[in-house]
Amino acid sequence: MMVVKKHPFHMVDMSPWPLSTSIGALVMTTGLVKWFNQFNINLLIIGLLITVISSFQWWRDISRESTYQGLHTKKVLSGMKLGMVLFIISEVFFFLSFFWAFFHSSLSPSVELGMQWPPMGIQPFNPMQIPLLNTIILLSSGVSVTYTHHSILEKTMTHSKKSLMLTVILGLYFSCLQALEYWEAPFSMADSVYGSTFFMATGFHGIHVIVGTTFLFISLIRLMKNHFSSYHHFGFEAAAWYWHFVDVVWLFLYINVYWWGA
Amino acid sequence: MADEVKIGTAPFDPRFPNQNQTKHCFTSFVDYKRCTKLRGEDYAPCKYFEKAYNSLCPNAWVEKWESQIEEGTFPTKI
């Protein structure tokens, strides 16, 4: 007798990935502490591997359940949309804390800093050089990813693949330029509260760029494998929302940390 | 009888309205140094800043800043 589901929700099958991903997160964060205190990255690398591999398998399973098994109904979709929105809101609060720290220290610099910002001896980046290029790159990538979305909606698949590829390339370009800036920076994280706030804020932003680029790249692969339809392509939409969020955070960083803060 | 000794402290500065007067002390100290650098040690109006920072600042801070100036590590330009 066939099993009949009399509701539109997805009761997920048993899976080892939530547990292994949690273990990975624990090992990763413990490894981070070990790196900071004992200058040893082994545990961190192991934790990263466990987390990344588990996440990959978990999300692969979700693609299988949705695209190949058809288990993602409209109700499931709306649940995931709400989930992504709430997640991004939580990330907004995460970055809010680093911006708070930045403004706390920079709006009324302490006497130890000579009551000036940037503190004496700090050579901030010229906001009109690479940071401006990075701003243009991210804004352009926002345009290209929107073009991708419209192409998917209008079923012009060649255009959607090309523009999504462009978006990924722009994301990689940003990461390379920012890595170069980090390498060539005349100040480090240890250089007073300026260095701390600068690298905490831009560093976490950089991690989010890498995550966002990866998410977009996976969407590109799924797009090329015809996983998406013109009316059901949430994997791509979530990646695009995340990418826009990353772009907005950069704009805040650029205006406040790079420009006003220099 | 000896002359009445005038007792006073730094006047109210609306730039520093709160209880924590650290920045008032530091600003007065820096202003004194910049004043005397620009106008010379004997320029009388600089005395205003001198009186202010002497009233407001803990002596230990003044000593520390003076030695920073000597070492060239004072955190702001004079």
C-alpha cells in the first residue's frame, strides 16, 4: 500500500549531517581557541574539514529531496524563505556589533590615542584606490545577479548562466583584491583599536564574501544541471539575497570605516 | 595677615559637561604645549591652559605625558 502524505510539509528522513555538522562546528571553534592560544592550527583545520564536508552533504541531500524527489511544496518553500530572511537578519545584528565597536572607539577617541582618529602612526587605506574598485565590483555584481534572476524568470537560460558566472567572477575578484590589500597593509590587527576594529569588521565581511561566492557558485552548477525552473529556484534566490546583504555590509564599511574613518 | 590665597579650579567648559573630565585635562595639556610652542614660553594667555591642566590632571599623567614627549611617543602632534 502506497504511503499517502495528507499534508504539504516535508517530514525529513533521519540524517547524520546535523550531528556531524554540529560536531564540526564545535571542533572548529575549539580549534580556533587552540590556534589563538597555542599557535597550532591542526584542530582548526580538522574542524573546518568536518564542517565543510558535512555541510556539503547536508545541502546535497536537500537538493536531492527538492529537485529529484519533488518534496518541496509551496509551504516548504515559504518556510525556507522565512528561515533565510531570519538568518540574514541575525547576520545584520552580528555586523551591528562590530560597527558599534568601531563607532564607540572612533567617535570619541581616547586620550591614549591622542584624541584623534585615525590614531597617530596609522596609515589608513586611500578610499579612492582599491576600496573604491571593490565597491564598484560589488555593486556591479549586484546588478549581474539581478540580471540572472530576471533571466531565470524569463527562461533565457544562456543569459542566466553567463550573468551568474560573471557574478561569481566578480566575487572572486573582490576576494583577491582584498587579500592583496591585507597582505600589503601598513598596519596590522595589533595596531591599537584601529587595527582591531578594522580587521574584525572587514575580516568577517571577507568571510561572508567567500561564503556568498561559494553559494552563488553552487547555484551556478545547479543552474547548469537544470535544477531550476522559472517559478521554483529558491536555492538561487537565497544565494542572491545573501549576496545583496554582503554588498550592503560592504557599502556601510566603505562609507564609515574606509572613508569617514580615514 | 598674609594675603588671601585665591583658591580655584578650571572653569566650566561646555565641551566637557560630564563628570569624567579626562579629556578636558588632556585637551588643556595639549593646548598649553601647542600654545607655548606657537607663542613662546612667556606668552601670558598660555597660562590659562597651564592652570587648567594643573588643576584637572593627576600629576602621574602629566609626568607620563612629559616623558612621552621627550621620547617622541606622545600620541598627538604638538
